Amino acid sequence: MTNRILGLSEILIQGYDMGIIKGVKLLNQSPEASDEVKDILNGFIAFQENSINRLKKFL
């Protein structure tokens, strides 16, 4: 595995982590949001988490 792939994986994981944090904050700060909005945010968070799990093999 090259250093370039390792570095890119780390950058992507950091970005996905920021997305997870933002999504969770939005959920926690918007209890009045509709169920549809909450479902979209939960899907977004799940996508970010799955992406991180797929990238771990490159570390």
C-alpha cells in the first residue's frame, strides 16, 4: 500500500467524521424536525459510518 493511498484514506475518514458530527448535532439541536428530515439525517450518518468502515482496510 502506498503512502498516497494511506494519506487519502485518512483525509476521507476525517471528512466523514466531520459529517457524522454535523449530522448528529443537527439531530440533537432539532427535536422538532419532521420524521422525514430525521430519517434523511440518519441515512446520511449511516452512509458516513459505512464509508469509514470501508476505508479502514486502507490504513
